[in-house]
Amino acid sequence: MRVRGDNDPGTFSVEAMPNKPGWCLVRFYENPQEYTEELDETTITGWEYDEYHLEQPTISQEDIEGNLEVYLRAAKEAEVTQESRLEDVEQNKADKQEVAAVWDSMAAAYQEGVQSA
């Protein structure tokens, strides 16, 4: 995903995950470019870059540096998989009318069952 930050991000960073002891979040950065933008009377400067995330058991920076392409490819594949899952959810979710129709049919079935009992 394309993001913005205040500083040149470098190649990657590793963060501990307090909610998942023994795991870390590795952030990979590609294609960093400086940008300048005018907002009202304020000039905003920073960096824009592609960022990919990989959650995994805690690993050292040296291990990542030694296998950078492998880990970066895994992070990119994880993003594609997540985007694909989101697209599936969007395509297969019911709209309000479909949900209302199900509730109406359940209510009618319930009413029929109550009246015949």
C-alpha cells in the first residue's frame, strides 16, 4: 500500500507486538520519494513509499537482511491474499434488502408455526 511518513523509511523495520508475545511486525519499504504539498498556507514535506507488512515469530534484523528478498516477497504475497479476501467478502456480502427478506421469511415461518400449534 502507498503511505506517507515524515522521514526516509529505509528498507525495513522490526517492531515487537505486545498483543502477541514472541511475534514481531516487519515493515518493508519500497520506492521512497520525497514530496512537498501546499495545504492552505502551510507547506507539508515528507516521504511517500510502498509499505508491506509481515507478522511472524520474532526474528533479528540480521536474519531479515540476509534473506531480504524472501521476506519481502512473503509480505507482498500476504497483502495480495488479504486484498483477495476483502474482495471476496465485498462480492459475497448480502445487501440490506436480502437481509430484510430473510428476516421477513423467518417471521412468517414463525407466525405460521405459532398459529398452527
